[in-house]
Amino acid sequence: MKLFGIIFILSLVFTSHISAQTTKIVTQKPTTNAAKSSPAYAEVLLRKAELTAELEGLLLDYTEEFPKIKTLRYEISLLQKDLEKLAAVTDVSRLSSALGKLMVRRAELQVDVWSLQKQYSDDHPDVKRAKRKVEIYEQAIKEILQ
């Protein structure tokens, strides 16, 4: 009878330990999943999917050196970085559709700056104007995420 009592107590301790570990795992995952199911994440992911589909179509006919392919790859990389940032956000209430649209538009503007910098110096008025637009969007994004 004593052996049964000891086994029963050990099984309770083991079950409590496993339950605590399971609770720990379950409570850690939703943050990432919640961020990935946010409207902002969906907006950025949608744009990345559109660009990736366009890229795949172009790759059937053109090489990696084709300017449009380089541009698409650059914008996709910017959006991927934004997706990673969004996935790391813990306060998912800030991840609105408007934030996603701001991030998508900022990526488009960053591509414009990148393209202009290939043609002109940083002192050129068009480059300065394009950089200023990017800064305005970055400030708006920071304001939402703070």
C-alpha cells in the first residue's frame, strides 16, 4: 500500500511538471501566431505574394540580370524584413491594416530611391525628394509601433 502511495505521489508530481511545461509552450506561441494573423501582416504578405508571382513569371523569359527582376527581388527583400519585424511585435493591437499599407508604400518608395540612386547622386533633387518621402512613411510607422 505504501508503494502505491509513493507511485501515486510521483505520478502527480510528474503530471504537474509536464502540465507546467505544456502551459509554458502554449503561452509562448500565440504572440507570433497572433502577429502573423494581423491585418498589417496580411497586407505586407499579400504584396510580397503579388511580387513573387510576377517575379516567377518573368524568370520564365528573362535572366537574373534583367532590371525588372533585380527591382522585384529588392522589393521582396524589403517586404520580407518588414514581415519579420511584424512577427516580432508583441502588442498585436497596433498591427492594423493601415500599418500594413504604410509598410507596403514605404517599400515601394524605397525601391524608387534605389532606382534613382543608380542614375543620380544623393545630392540630386529627385533623390532628395524620394528620400524625404521614405522618411515621412518611416516616421508614421514608428509612431504607430511606439
